[in-house]
Amino acid sequence: MADYKAPLRDIRFVLNEVFEADKLWQSLPGLNGAIDAETADAMLEEAGKITAQTIAPLNRSGDEEGAQWKDGVVTTPSGFKEAFRTYAEGGWVGFAGNPEFGGLGMPKTLGVQVEEMVYGANNSFALYPALTAGCCLALDAHGSEELKQAYLPNLYGGTWAGTMCLTEPHAGTDLGIIRTKAEPQADGSYLITGTKIFITGGEHDLTENIIHLVLAKLPDAPAGPKGISLFLVPKFMVNADGSLGERNSLACGSIEHKMGIKGSATCVMNFDGARGFLIGEINKGLNAMFTMMNYERLSIGIQGIGCAEASYQSAVAYARDRIQSRAPTGAQQPEKAADPIIVHPDVRRMLLTIKALTEGSRAFSTYVGSQLDISKYSDDAEVRRKGEDLVALLTPVAKAFFTDLGLESCVHGQQVFGGHGYIREWGQEQLVRDVRIAQIYEGTNGIQALDLMGRKTVANKGAFFRVFADEIKGFIAANGDQALAEFVQPLAAALENLEQLTELVIERSQSNPNEVGAASVEYLHVFGYTAYAYMWARMAKAALAKLDQDSDGFYQAKLSTGRFFIKRLLPRIHSLSESVRAGSEPLFELAAEQF
């Protein structure tokens, strides 16, 4: 297994040459000049070092050892605690956090790059700071000033960690039927009672305190999701002077034994009259929690990118080294018994598929990050609104498409290794196990597709979609020169197809609600491939502009990879589109008892 190295060259290309991030940052008054190109580059370099040298070496051993539970105490794998301390001391936990409370205030366009590196280095480790960062985001957006002052500095500093506690044994996607109760007390606090499952980092030994964000219902709350409130419930109570007080009435009942991410403690958490504090308004907890969940959905999407990149690095190294058979066109290395397998068309197909999908994903994650920055930091209300619409539209695509492609890429990487890919010591089987969860948690990919198709497209009759489509049309109109035609023309055709599909499902759904769910997964994939065609057209434009200074072949390789995407992967939209056009009827011909 090749040692993980952060793909800094490609990250810099996407960030600086495709999206011109420095110009974006300087145009956003809300950033207050917090970052420039030189500082960003230094941060990327440092992130590359800590992920490659400190975090990645714990990936295999962390999987072998796993998190351990005994009598309510969870111990993380050897080295995790020291690595987390190093990571926290570098300011990485609070990287995008509010500077008013000790965060670094970095833009999301930079943050997505750091997240990818951490996931690429070690999935299990990455989840601890990722959940803490999401907890901070919800608290900063919805918590009282008193709560923010008391909790955010230590969360940003990595002295404390955060979780989100949503799921219950009987309530996953349908949070409206949760049973956890919150009883109001005379001092303004609440006593929280109930059981939450699948809680990432619910208990561990990385930090001195753990801050849980818990969904619960007051005794007189309305039924369904409109009766959910959000509470901050610390593992240890915090005294007025900031010191830790008594242990709260909560405990980890067990940890799950999982297929992958074994170094991440996935906990059953029991709250037995634990003292908590309201975040935001009563019965508005789901709205507050979605602030965190939307962050986590993009973050988990990026998990798919990180895994794919790690798989690719190992697969390429193996394909260059492993000799097996001769090239179809004749011996390439006649002095050896056989040629390296990278000469074979099918191996190249698999490697190029990973490369094209991963680089497209990296560009798209940066694009979504830029829209998050615009929606947060622009001083133009109309520009902010457009950014918010695009974030709403694209978040489910990013979460589901990144992770679906992440699994596909890791399976391809494993396949390149042949039998060795199935053997633990080579590392590819761990990546397949680790990446698989990303399609499931933070809202399954089927739910993400339903969100895209139902809430984000059909419900507003394509209003959000048109914002994205109009931007792509503007790019196509502005780039009609022959040099880009091989990228722009297929993009235009793909967009036209996606527009037709969008209109078709909106129309059909008016008379048959089943059409939304029947079309959703395939529609999301057509959307994703079309969005990637847009990303590849933008990357091709940037690469063409630098061909005359292509000393190491980077830009030519970028164009060649883009051509592979356009010619070999973008055509997937045709079969997917036909599935959408087939409608919901084939799904409902069988009666339930006939399955």
C-alpha cells in the first residue's frame, strides 16, 4: 500500500487556477481579509504534512485495533490521542470557526481541501474533528451568547469535542417520532432522558469533555417534526469559571461492531435525566440541527473523495510495479519477464475512471465551497440569495454523488490489485469497507436523491435548478471557441437532456406523487455527471491557458483525463435518463406479497 500524500498540486490547480479563490476571497467583505493566496498555500502545505506524517500512519493500525469499550469507557486506537492533540494545537479543529470565539475563520473553499486530506489519510480519525466542527457550526448559528462564550472556545481549540445525537432505535430518517424527552426545570435548564444510537464520537478519550447536541421533545410538544427541540448536553458540567464540574447523567451503553471505520467510536448513548440547555427556540430544533447536518453532509461527501484519492494513489503505484503478461501491442519492457499491468487497456480504464471521477469531485466540492462562502460573506443580498439557492440544490448531490463514486473508485482500485486487493495488508479492502458507510449515514443516498428531486426541484418547480442551469449556459455562451468545443458541446447536450428530464418529472409528479421517488436516484446521477461535465470544461479552459508553460506535463494530463471523462463516463447519462423516462409504473406492478 503506497503511503498517502496530499494531492497538493491538483488542489492548487483547482483552487487557484480554475476558481481563482484569492479573487473570490478578496471580493467578500465578510471575510475581512482573513486569508490571501500566500497564507492559503502555506496552510495547505502544513495540512499536507500533518495528514501524511501524523494521521495517515495510524490508519492501518487504527483499523486493526479499533475503538474499545469497557464498562462505559471508550479507548481510541493507539496514537489517536496524541495525533488529535497535535491536530488541535495546529488550529485545524476550529479552521473555519468564528474568530470571535477562537476559530480561525477560514473560508469553506479552503476548508474542503483540508477535509479531503484528513479523510484521505484516515477516515476514522477524521470523523472526530468533523463532528466537532459541525457541532460548533450549529451552536454558533443558533446558541445564546452565554452558551457560545462557555463552549465554543474549548470546542474550537480541540480541548472538548462535539457530537450530534439524532437517531433512536426506532427513528432514523423519520425524526418526528423520536421519544427522547426534555423536562423544563425552574433554573431554565432541561432534564434529558432517552437513548440515541449511531452516535459518532459519543464517548472517547481524545478530549477532557464531550458536548452533545441532542434532539428531544418537551412534554407538551406538537406531534411530528414540528415538536422537536435542540439541547446542548455536556458530558461534564461546566462551572461558572469555565472549569469542569460533576459528571452529567449520561453514559455510553456500548459501541457498534462495524464493517469499517473501526477506529471511530459509534456509540449507543443513554441520557438518564441529564442536564441540558436549549439551543435556539422551542420546537425549532430540527431547523437548528440541519445547520449542522448540511455541513456534515458535505463533509461526508468529501469522505468519498478522500477514499478515492487514497485508493488511486495505491492502485497507480501497484500498476506501475506489478508485471503480468505483455501489452497487446507487443513487449514494452522486453528485458523483463512481463510488462507492468498499467499497459493493459482494462487497467487503464479503471485507473482513468478513478482519476477522472476524483478530480471532477474535487472541483465540484470546491465549487460548492465557493457558494457557501458567497452565501455567508457577500454583502450583496441578491448574490447571497443565489449562493443559498445553489447550496440548497447542490448539497444532496455532493453528499450522494461523491460517495457513490467514492465506492465505485475504491472498488476499481481494489480490482487493479487483483487477489492482493482482497488481502488486508495491501490496504485496498479497508478503503472499500471504510467508504461504504458514507453512502448510509448523514441521510442515506436514497434520501439525498429524494431531497434533490422532491424538495429542491419539484417543490419549487425547478427554480433552484434554473439558477444552476443559467450559470452553465452563461459559461457555454462565453466559451464558444474551437479550442474548447470538445468539452463545451457535450456539456451543452448534457444540460439540454437534464433540463428535459427536470421538466418531465415536474410535470408527471403533478398527477402521480410516486414519480418523484421513482426518478430520484437516477436523476441525481444524471445531474452529477452533467455538473462534472461543467467542472471538466472549466478545468480544460484553465489547462489550455497554461499549455505553453507545461514543463511537467500536468496540464496535458489534465486535458487527457478530461477527454476520458467526456468520452467514456459522461455517456452514462443516456441509460440513466432512459430509466427516469420509464417512470414509476414498473416499480409498482408487483404486489407487496409478490416480492
